[in-house]
Amino acid sequence: MSSIRIKEFEVPTGVIVEVADIITSKNLENRITGIDEDQTLVFIEVRYDKNESDQKNAIHEIYDAINEYDDEDNDEDK
């Protein structure tokens, strides 16, 4: 049974550099699959080995970066 997983992220352009840094620093295989029509989101697929703790942690770091950005963006909207 394969332990390779693929996650697709919708990455706001305002946090793309931070997400790219996480992806490259952990040498995660990835590809850009598209953008939304407003060009505010980049869709990225990331392949990782669920048995590799560094790679699993990187996936969590990506989620955290996106969520923190979204929280900051929502605070500014208030």
C-alpha cells in the first residue's frame, strides 16, 4: 500500500511566497494546477509521504500559513 498522498491547496496570492518557502525547504513534489478567475488564489498540488514526519509537518505548516493569512484578512475586513 502506497503511503504517498496528494493534497490540493487553494493558496491566496498574499501568502504564496511563504507557502513556496515551506514546499521548497522540505523538497516536496508539487505542481501548480491553476488559478481562480479573480487571480487571488493559486491552486497547488503537493505530494507527500504520510510516513515521513517532516513532510507531514510541512503539510500542517502550509495549512497554518493559509489559515493565519485568512484570519488576518478577515480581521482587516472588520
